Amino acid sequence: MIEENVKKLLEEIPERNQQGEKVTLVAAIKTQTVENINRAIEAGITDIGDNHAQEFRDKNDYILPSARRHFIGHLQTNKLKYLIGKVGLYQSIDRLEIARALDEKSARAGITSQILLEVNIGSELSKSGFAPDDVDGALREIGALENLKIKGLMAMLPESDDRELLRALATRMRTLYDELNAKYGGFEYLSMGMSGDWRLCVECGSNMIRLGTAIFGARHYN
Ligand SMILES: *Cc1c(COP(=O)(O)O)cnc(C)c1O
């Protein structure tokens, strides 16, 4: 099943993209077994994203090394020690405090960490991330930190059946991404799209999607 899902997704994803950009598929691995994660990688997954720092620490050594590691969950300062030097892209930088902490830890490790800034595009109280109007200011402050490199933006659309609303928000994210990239440069990734909305997101200009259910099936939390 996993193999078949990955194969179909890797075929369909490029067809949805209208910007001529390569779309990176990140497998969202929360709650999945190491065995299933490695099956997905053997089927063609090149990038994996975890939400929980401790889960990442426990599984990371057993996951095939070829896959680039992403962190996609809410980051806590005291958990950065489990991630530093092992995560290729921190997608969920949602406040200045965590950017400063990651910068400091990266400096101490003698590395540069690559990050995305998370944008709360639906202005939802339940979600973290910078308000769309605050991203420019955050980019200026975080851009000055020497041990971080900002590679773009990440967003999660609201849960909604209103496709027009979702399209409007996804398009607004792409516009914001293009405007800020024109101003500051260096962007590569707009990470937006999960199992329920990825087609719409890619059609509106996302070039990185994070899929869990579409690859592994429904999640079982214990
Ligand atoms: C779990 C998760 C996903 C994937 O969700 P699915 O709906 O299962 O595809 C994507 N992004 C983040 C940040 C997640 O936590």
C-alpha cells in the first residue's frame, strides 16, 4: 500500500504544478513505525518530516540515512538539543525566541541551520506562526542571525470545505512568498499542502508538500 501510494503521488505531483517548479514531497512521519518509514523511503521518498523532537531522537538512527530530515512540529527551546545538526530544514520557526535559540545552538555546534518561517495564513487562534503582516519584520530580524539561513515560508491552511476560501489563502501565501523573495532573496521553498488540500496548494504555487495520511493511511494515536 505504502509503495503504491508513493508511486502514484510521485507521478501525479508534477502534473499539478503550473509554475515550472519542482515540487518536493515530504513524508510526515508522526506516529509511523520505522519499518513503514523505511518502506516509504525505499519506494522513492527523499524527504521526511517529524513533529516531535523526542520521537525524532528515538527513531532517527534507524531511519535510512538517504532521506533529508525536516522538522515540522511546534519547536520548544529545551528540545532543540535532540535536533541540532541532524535536521536539514526546520520548517516551523514560528517566533523570534525560537529562532534566536536555534541560532545560538547552531553557533555552538559550528553549523548553519536552514529554516522556513511559519505563517499563520488563516489567522487561526489554534495555530502558531507569524501573522502575514509580521513576516517582513521577522525576516529582517531573523535574517540578521548569522547561523541561520532562511529558505522560504511554511503554512497550514485552515480545515474547511470552502475551496474558494482555501484557494484565496493559498494564493495569498504565494504572493507573500514572491514579494518577500523579491525583497530579500534566497527563498527556495513554499511548504504548503497536506493530504486533504495538497492539489489545491500545488496549483496555487506551493513547491513543497507534507503528506502523512496520503502515504501511510489513517494515523493511529495511542
Ligand atoms: C501531520 C502533519 C502533516 C500531514 O498531515 P496529513 O493530513 O496526514 O497529510 C503535514 N504538516 C504538518 C505540520 C503535520 O503536523
